[in-house]
Amino acid sequence: MNEIAPITLALHGIRLEPLAPHHAEGLRAAASDGQLWQLRVTSVPEPDQVEQYIFKAIEMRPSRFAFAVIDIASGDVLGSTSYHDVLPAVGRVEIGYTWYAKRCQRSHVNTTCKLLLLAHAFETLDCALVGFRTDNFNHASQAAIERLGAKKDGVLRHHALRRDGTVRDTVMYSITRGEWPEIAAHLRYKLAQRPIAPLPPPGDSLC
């Protein structure tokens, strides 16, 4: 597996760039769209904790590489996603710490981000496997991961703390290098069926 270095990736109206302090205000606005920090099954920062969230993400390198998700047309920060639990010795990386403003739901944003990160992981970093994990009660996240074509590996019971202090089970998924070409073709086909459309303004929802 090749070393992960800071990089900017772009496709289908979305840009991923290394998360940095100057993204704080945009990240705060994204989190406020839907008051996402109130969801117990995610780790979205509260508005007054955004700077700390960014600092911690940067501090976690090289085990985590965080990105800001940018709408190229407007320049708005839409959320964040990361490579994490990087294990170069076995060619494994996970994609997670992912969240988007509520107005991005049911849009092209998540598919685009996953295609960018998966393609870079398999085709540039030469990973053998890319993993995903989510809360056992985060059914929307599980469905989104399964729509990518990832296989469910199992459930780690009593595995991690939620923000409210309860302990969650963690559902694990993965995609292998051998599975990637078919999944890549599927994701590119899905994006080709969805012309880039302007995202609604903050406060609106596609639900």
C-alpha cells in the first residue's frame, strides 16, 4: 500500500480537500443545517466545537486523513469524510467520520464522495481492502453502505461509546480490490444518470 499524502479530489461538482482550520465556518453552517449534532448515532460536532473537531482530525494523522466536502459551484462546505484506521502493513483503510448537511440527503453528494475515495484507495494507494463501520441503529448509514456494493462482515458487539454515553454495537462492511472494478462501474453508472443539479439552500431538505 502506498503512503497516504494530502490530496484534493474532484468529480461531478464535488471537491474533497484536506480538512483545515479555514473550513471551520463552513463546517459549522453544514452541521447547523438539520442540527445534526443532536443525532445520537453520529459524531457531528456541535457549533461551538467545530474548531476542536478540526484540530483533533488533523492531530490524528497518519491514522486518519480528514477531508472537507465542497460544492464546487457555490464553494459551500457540505460536510466532512475521512480515511481512518489506516493499516499500511496489510493494505487496509476505512472510510468513515462521514456526515453531510441535511440538504444533501438523496443527492449525488455521497455517491460522488465514495467514488472519489474508493477510486483513490484502490487505484492510487493500492489498497487490498476498504472498510466501513457504522452504528447498529444507524439504519440509513447501513443502507447507504450496502447500496455501494459493500459486503457485511459482521457486528462487533458492545464496541464503542456513543455521544450520549451509551455503548453501541458496530456493524462492519468491506470492499476488496477484486470487487472494486464492478462496484466502480456501478457507481459511475449511477452518477451518469444524475445530472448535476444545484443543491437547495441551507435550511431546505430533499426529504
